[in-house]
Amino acid sequence: MTTLIDMSEREYFAQFAKRTGMFIGRPSLTGVVAFIVGYEQAARRHGGAGLDGWREWLMRNYEASGNLVWEAQILQVAIPGWNGGWDLSPERETHVLKVLFELLDMFLAERESAAAES
């Protein structure tokens, strides 16, 4: 079995999505966003790509507003007609997390594929 340290970013985030509670305790949108932002910052500090291009990918593929941070863009994509509120029912929060992890996997798959081709 591949260790977390040896996984690609896509594999790592797939494990995070599968076992979110193992990484952050009670899964919540706030906790997941904080974890991903922390991951991004650590990756960049150590020379990695982090999630470079993630916001732009959301804008290009899902017409997410360019004046929003990526976590708000996810809410915009996951909840049609989203009005900017962050107070979500447990069901809605679960749905948003599902959409977030699906979109993140698609972004990372596309990036891996592009890297393999070059």
C-alpha cells in the first residue's frame, strides 16, 4: 500500500475525501477548506504546485464568478441560485462537500493527464 507521503496529489485528496474525519475530526465545509488551504500553502512553501490553477479551472469549466474565492465558487456550483450565505443545513453541507471532492478530483485528473502528455 502506498503511504500518504508517496501518493500523488490526486491519490492523497481521494484518501482525504474518503476518510475526512481521520484528517480533521468532524467533517465540515469550514474544516475541509481550512485543511485544503493549509495543504496548498505548505505545498507552495516547499516548491510544489499546490492547487495552482484551481480557481481558474472552476471559472473556465463551471462559469464560477471570478470575484469569489474558490470555496465560494464551489458553493455557487453546488447550490444553483446560492445567495452568498454560509449557514448550510447538514444535508446541504454534505452535498457541497461531495461536489467539492468530485470537482477537485476532476481538476487533479486533468492536471495529471496534462503533465503526462508534456
